[in-house]
Amino acid sequence: MSRNSATAGAAIKLGIFTLASLLVTGLLAAIMGNVGFGAGREYKAVFTSATELEKGDDVRIAGVSVGEVKGVEHHERNHALITFRVKDDVSMTTAARAEIRFKNLVGDRYMAIEEGKSDAAEPLGDDDVIPVGQTTPALDLTVLFNGFQPLFTALNPKEVNELSLNLVRVLQGEGGTVASLLKKTGSLTNSLANRDELIGEVVTNLSKTMDTVNSHSRELTGLITELKDWMTDLASDRKTIGSSLDNISDLTEAVAGLLSDSRPYLKADVVELRRLAKLLNAPESQKVLGHLLDRLPESMTDQTRTGTYGSWYNYYLCAVSAKIHLPLISDIPLLDEIQKQLSNFKLSSNAARCQ
């Protein structure tokens, strides 16, 4: 009985823990996903640019989240139409202004709503549109930071991040003062001042480089001129080059087909070459090849000499050898000796061309 009670108690505790976990997880998902449980109304706003603003981003008033972006669409070729939803208790008038701001330096955005001052302002109806004249796109940080690029290259990354964040806050009017910005800028310029020796070395090295370039200004000018002429020639021959590329493509295709067709024959040739290599590697073949290669220079010299007269070949008789067999008459020793001499009959020339 006690064992069943313990099991039941553990099951109840597990159920309570699971239920609490699901509630907390659902609450976190609702907070992080900007899920609203109350009634709300949708409006639209036209911006000249809505870069990086996405569905689900915050809609804030005075820094407090009051809704979310429901959609970003292309509008009239060069504008963006933002559909957003705000809580039902948020008052929206025709004088309201909308602005896209940076949430952080990573590039996340949110849309800020400001209540404009106008005595003739009227409440906005559902699906009403805030015109482009009452909207402001996000700052173009690329243009802003490019202006500070020479400064950023010599600074500590942490200081650069702080300065960038202060710049964004001041320019968006959401906190920070010019005094704090100048303070940060002052600390950065002090850092630059502490590196004056390094900067001086850089300037000196650049001066030497420019002096070297200046001393070769004529060569550099000639190089640029020749490069210009070369590019002009290439431009004038662009049609020929283009047609050549087509011909190269056809040639590549033809060569590919040729290789594909000749592959079986090449395979057979490789097999035969392997057999030939085995034959040439034999000791008796190596001896014959060595003798042939030794005599090859002399043979080539002789062939060159015989072809020095163009289409005519000149041959010189440098040696004659013969064997003459006489009929056997008798066993006379003198005749036997004559037969031996006639069997080794040989005449040779001592001329220089026969050497």
C-alpha cells in the first residue's frame, strides 16, 4: 500500500512539473515571438526603403513593444509597404509618424511609432495607410561607417563598437548625448595620439613609396598607356575573340569525340607497347640497341653528306669486297693458295670522305 502511495505521489509531482514547464515554455515563446493575446488592429505604412525589416519584428512606442510587423511588400516600384499590427488600446492618428530603427549593430531592426503634433489629427481607421511623407527609413550605416573607415582601422574594436552604438543612438534620437559622443571621440583621438610614432612611420614609408613611384613616373605612364591601347585592341577584336571561343568549343567537342573513338585503339597500342618494352628489356635486345645507338651518329652523318646536293644523292665507292670460287682442277697447292686469296678479295679507299 505504501509503495502505491509513493508511486502516485511521484506521478502527481511529475505532472505538476510538466504542466509548469509547458506554461513557462509557452510564455517564453509568446514573449520572444511577439505573440499577442489581446485584440489588435492592423495599419499600413509606406517607406522609401525597408531594408532588413522582416515579418515578426517589433513595433514600439517610446521603447515599449506594442505590436509586430505582419508583412513587408513591394509597393509602386520604388517603395515598400509595411503592414503592422498594434494593440487595440494604442491610439493611432493621421499625424502619427513611423520610423525604422536599428535594434543592434548586428542589423536587426524594429519600427518605432511617434505621435505627431497636429490639432487636425483624426483617428486612423483599420487598414489606413501612413503616407511616405510621414515615414523615415533606417540609417544607411554603410555610408556612415565608410566615412569613419580611416579612423576605425587604427582603433580598438571594442572602442569602435561603443562609438558606433553611440552614433546610432544620437542620430536616431533614442538616448545618448552629443557630450557623451564627444567624450568617446576624445578617448579615441587620445588613442590615436598615443600611436603617433606608428602613424609617423607609416607616413614615412608611404612617402618613400611615393618617391619611388614618382621616380618611375615615365615608365608607369607608359605602362598605363600600353595597357589602355591593349584594352582598346581587345575591345575592337571582341567579335573575333567571341567567334574564336565558339570555334574553341567546337574544337573541344571534336577532340573529345576523337579521343572517345580512338580510346580502344590506344588501349590496344598500350598493350603492344608493353610487349615491345619487355622485348627491348631483354639482354640480347639491349646489346643490339646499344650497338645501333653507337653507330647512329655516324649513319646520320653519312645520310647528311649524301643529301647536301638537294634532290641529288651522291654515293662514293669507298670499299669493295668479293669472293671468287674457282672450279676445282686438281690438288695443286698453288691453286689452293690462289683460291684462298680470291675468297678474301677486298679493296678500300683512304679518301677523307670515306673516313
